[in-house]
Amino acid sequence: MNTLFRPISVIVAISFAIITFIHYHQDLDIVIPFYAQITSIVSLVLLVLFVFRLVWRWRNYALLKNNDGYVFTRNGWSKLLTNELMPFFIFLPLVVMLNTYAKHSVFFSWVLLLIMVEGFVFLIVSKNHFKIMLNDRAIIYFSNQPDVIRWEQVKQIKMSETGILVLKNNGNKLFIEGESFENAKEIRIKIKKSAINRHILVEEIGLLV
């Protein structure tokens, strides 16, 4: 859900900003019909998606926070923080612009603010609970963008000095960076052992291309 929500929210925000810019610059001779209705609908859609994302990841947090696993290092958490804050560099200027120049877009601006605040709070609250968990059924990567890979979904595993690349049958992949986790060597050993036991191809290479 979070993987889809981020690009959707960014695309919606930028698209709405462009529509708003055109609407309030009448010298462009372009009329945006039903602008107020469009604003309300887009804001509600984004709010509903945000609520779904909020419930989904806070529920995952409640389920996984006390499970045993390999936690992120300070460096790993810093990268998660950077990743979570990236959309804010788009949202924050848009919020300022919309509140300054677009009187009909206050609701939309508040939705963007909610998204930013929730993202920051989630990262702070979950800081000491983000981890990677390994069991007989799956690799569970719990972060601000979690991923669950069942062993039957794994096509190949590539290992290098920098980390572990898990390739799925559907073409998707997960990179487990060594320096982002405590006890990275133990993670490598467990994943390699589990993969070999399941006859999954394991390739050990110098660099990941």
C-alpha cells in the first residue's frame, strides 16, 4: 500500500498544483471548469488513500514491533529518514503556494500536511522497531516501506560485500544493505542457508550490477 501511495500522492499533488496555477492565471486564456468541485474530489480521494495507508502501516507496526529480528543501524535508519522525507520537498512548497495563492485549496493543503506529519511521527515512533525478520515462511522487511517475500516467491539470491539482492519470480527485488543492519553477517548466513535448503539459486559476486 505504501509503495503505491507515495507515487500516487506525488503525482496527484503536482497535477493539482499545475491545474491550480492555470486556474489562477487567467492571462493564459485556459478555463478550468468545475475547479472547486475538482478540488473537493481530489482532496477527498487523497484523504481516503491516506487513511487506508495510515491504518495499514500502523496495524503492521502493532503486529511486528515486538517480534524478534535484526534491527537497523543508525546509518540504516538515517537512510529510511531520508527516504520518508523525500516527498516533503515537493509537498511543503506546494502547501505554502496553495495557501498563499489558492483560496479554494485549503482542504487539499491540510491533507498534504497530514501526510507529512504522519510520516514523520511514524518514523520517530517506529525507529527502534524497524528490522528484518527471517523465518521458515518468509523474509519480512519491516521499515517505512515494508516488504514480505515468501520463500516460494524467491527466484534467486545474489550476495556481495555490500549486501544481499533478493530477486522475486515476478521481477521485483529487495536489496538488503549490509551496513544498514546490525549482525549483517548472521543475516547473510541465515538467508544463504534457507535458500540452499529450498534449492534456490545463490550467487556470490564481488559487486551487484
